Amino acid sequence: MAYVYVNGSLVEESEGVISVFDHGVVAGDGVFEALAVYDGTPFAVRRHLERLARSVAGMRMSVAPDPVTVEAAIYDVVKANQIGFGKVRVTYTAGDGPLGSDRMPSQPRLVVAAAPLGPIAPTAKVAVSLWPRNERGILAGVKTTSYAENVVGLSWAIARGADEIIFPNTKGELCEGSGSNIFVVVDGELITPTLASGCLAGVTRDLIVEHLGGVERDLPVEVLKSGLVKEAFLSSSLREAQAITFVDDYAMPVAPGPVSLEISRRFRELIKDNLNP
């Protein structure tokens, strides 16, 4: 039996219902976070809650969630579902609204759910998107529930035999995946796109840059298949550091390479030593 949290109550999954007029359903008017759980403990909760608050501000939602309430709900859901290794999803919507894009005064809605996960695949194939991210868009860098672009893009990539899609931005620069950031190794240097590229400030991305090395720099997306990139990996809360084997039909020189393996090893140490970095 699974349990979910909906606006102040921990209930059985079958009872975790929301209104058909919820603006997150009607218009994608909401934000979310996805956290990894290790040995029954959610990882990097503080950072995820800080990003949730930034997303709420970016969406210009009138009421921000109470971080103490959200954190308690996260731990309650993990405990109730006896999650060892898994995922927690925090969704915060604008609440009930009209059947259109305009909002009306309403009580925002907080939903927290969790699920166990299997082992993380060590490698992935990626496909470069035909469609760009808009780094100047009003929601650039905001983790919103308006995820249809990612759904369609990922479906396209999977149909091509890939596991993830990589988006360039409108300037033709390397940006991000549908649910991941990307790191590349050029001339021995670990590089990830800047936030100005339009990518999301991934929690795992930020931890790697801050604690494990790496620099932020914008590169043309063509660099992935130029031979200059010796190895590359995806990062996210659930992928950790996942080596890229193929970019379209181009085989990476080495996967996983020595840098990817070292980052993966050190990130696992970071998880073990500090579950709330």
C-alpha cells in the first residue's frame, strides 16, 4: 500500500486526489522537485527546497510553500512507503483556477509522492535535439510542471535508440537534457554549460562544480561530435554521473572515461559522508 501527501494530509494513494480545476493540470501552472533517497534518507533536501523557492518566484506564484512543512512531508512520505533507494517527487501548484491561462485567487496545492528505484544504469546514449531551448524564455531555468517539451523530445530520442535528448539553445550552444545536465571533458578540463545557456541549475550539477571540480563555460553543441570531447556524462539527482557512450551515431572516444569514473566515485563518497550538503 502506497501513501502520498496532499495539502496537509498523509493518505493512501487511492485517496490522494486533486481537483480537476487544479491549474497544474489545466495549464501546467506549478513547479516541482525530484529528490533521490539513499538508505531511507532523502539527499540534498536543503538545496532542493531552495531551488523550489526560486522556481515559485520564477513562476510569480503569490504564495510560497513553507519549507518546514515541505521537508516534514518529504520525510513522512519516505517513511510511510519504506523507501530505501528511491525517488521523492514534490509538486506545488497554483491551486484551483479557471479553464485558461489566467489565474484566480486560490490556495496553492502541495503534493508529495515517492517510489522505489532499481539500479542506476552506468552509461547512456544521447540524441541531439532538432529543436532548441530558448535561453531567453520567461521560464528559462525554472523547474516547472510544464514538461511537455521534455516529454515529446525524450520520446523522439528514445525512438532513435537513445536514452536522453540533448538540447542546444537558440545560439547553437550546448544546453541540457530533458531531465539532466551535461558535462564534457576537453583538453583534460571538466566543463558544463553556464546558467546563461538556459539550462536548469541542477542540484547534482552544482554539487559537482562546487565540490568535485569543473568549470562553467558555453560551448557549441557541435563540440560533442568534433573529437575535442574525450568523454562526457549526464548528471541529475537520479542519474548521479552517467557516462555518455554515443551522441547520435557518434561513439565517444571512451565511456566511461577516467574523469567520469572519478567524479562518479567521489560523488558517491559525498552522498555517504553528507546527506544534506
